[in-house]
Amino acid sequence: MADLAGHVVVITGGETGIGRATVELLAEQGATLVIGGVLPEEGEATVTAVRSTGGKAEFVLTDVREREQVEALIEGAVARHGKIDALINNAAVFDGFVNVLETTDGLWEQIMNVNLRGPFYASRAAIPHMLKAGKGKIINTSSIGGIAGYADGPAYTASKHGLIGFTKQLGCEYASRGIAVNAVCPGAIETNVRGNSAKLLGEHAPASMGGAGSDNSWLERVVPANRKGKPSEIAELIAFLVSDKASYINGQAFVIDGGWTAK
């Protein structure tokens, strides 16, 4: 297990799903977590769970679409803890599989604002502190929708492709100065991404957001593992990339999908 004692990690979208699993694992490994998100009840529940086991975590209400809030998240973390060792851009919203003809201007803009603008704001705010320290890690949560079309809607797919491009560019630009930037690309994972997306998108959420359903038989046709992944499995990969064991890994997008993209 990686030893992250003394590490300060900022994570957006750390209240539920992959984000919460990552928070809990990194806290277990000794890191101090600063969680930015828009779900205060879930965020505080995550903090309580971490603290109950002796971990260190705090929640800061943060809408990644708002530059001032993202900058306050980063600057506040540095002010309270003296540094930022890693940034995990995990906050994201889903577009409900709607096709391009059903994608409204509002839906497109909101998907891009959360999935691309948020990581841009956070990375731009965190990098100066990492440069000052001479080291740092940035991990972006993309998707298999970031490497191929599959069944996702165009807004989500474009945003996740863009996030991988953003990852590669930052990795090339800052590797020589001690900052490693990578992305993880989950496949079908057991999370409430649709429900959380509908909350955040509000009036822009398409009707297809209404209920994800419980029939997972389609996975048998597309995923060799015949199941959805667990948030904890994605968290393990993120934790490795945060650790010093991944010191020579940079500018990469790691697929973790049970073999979906191998078919």
C-alpha cells in the first residue's frame, strides 16, 4: 500500500461514487483530503466517514463551473495545509446518451463547463503551487468515452476526449519541472452519475436522465468481465498514480473497463 502520509490532495467531485472511494482510500493511506463539490450532504457524510476511521478530510462547497470558487478551493487548501501535492479532477456530468439533434445549447455548454472548464480552472490554480514545490501530480477522470464514440452522447464524448488532450498537453509541458499529469478512463462503473448529473444540470438535464434502470444484461454483450466495475477499483488506480511509485508515468490515459474496449 502506498504511503501518502503528509500528502495534501485536492479532489473535485469527491462526495460520491469514484470520488468518495478515492477519498476514503487516500485517507486510509495517510493523505489529507480537501473535497470540492456541489453535494453538501453527501460531502459531509464522506468527511464524517473518513474522520471516524482516523483519516483527515474536509469538504468545501465548490461549483467547478465557477472560476472564483475553484480558485478559492485551491488557495484555501494551500493556506490551511501549506501545499498541494496532488489534484484529482473528478467532478463530471453525464449527458444521458442523447444524440446530437437532441443536444441543446444549454446541455452542451453545461457538460463542457463541468467536464472541461472545471479541470482547466483547477489545474491552472494548482500548478503554480506545484511549480514552487518542484513536484506535483494531476489526475483527470476521463472515460472510455474519451477514447472512442461508443454509446455516449456527443457532448459527454467530446468533453472526455478533450480532457485526455488536456492531460497530454499538461504532461508534456510540465514533466521537466516535476509535475506528472495522467488520466484514468473508467468503463461502466457502479455509481449514481446519472442522478447526480440530473441534479447539477437542472433544467438542462435531458429526459433520458430519469432513472438508470437495474437491467445490466447488456453488459454481458459488451464487457468481457460480465459486470460493472466498482468505484474502489478505480480508486486503486488513482491512488497508484498519486503515489511516488508512479514517478515516471506521465501524459497517459489508463483504461480500466473490464475489457470493454478490447472487444
